[in-house]
Amino acid sequence: GLYGVAVGRFFFGESMFHRATDASKVALVMLCRHLAARDFALLDCQVPNPHLFRMGAVELPRAAFLDRLYRANLGPDGPLPRVMLPATL
């Protein structure tokens, strides 16, 4: 699984965890789909690493990150609803 904090249309990922091999990868894919369906602007992974780059993450310069943060929070609020996603696919 994973958890984080939603602010406006931004989701800040805090931590990923798993008991089964690659389970956190599945959780990340499902979160990305969930956020995209709700028009979130960005998922902040916070710490760049090879695992996240393989999953499609890109590193943004600070100015670009702040610009996206500002623009994402000008529109209607997009909080992540409190829902339980199924544990199986």
C-alpha cells in the first residue's frame, strides 16, 4: 500500500509499503488511476529514485514544481474522497 496527503489537486505521497513482492507497484498504479479520474494535477513522490523513475516519475526543477502547485490550487478543490479500494484486482 501507500499513503499520503491530498491538498487541492495535489497528492503528496509519504510512504510505500508491502508484504508481497511488487505490491507497492500495484498500489502506485491504482493510485495514479484514481487521481487521474479525479483530475488531480500531480503526485509528488518527494524523493527521486530508480524505482519511481521506472514507474514513469520525472524530476521537476523547483520553479516548475512551484508553478504547477500554484496553478493546480487555483481551480476547484479536488480532495481525495475517503474510499476503500479493493485489495485484489
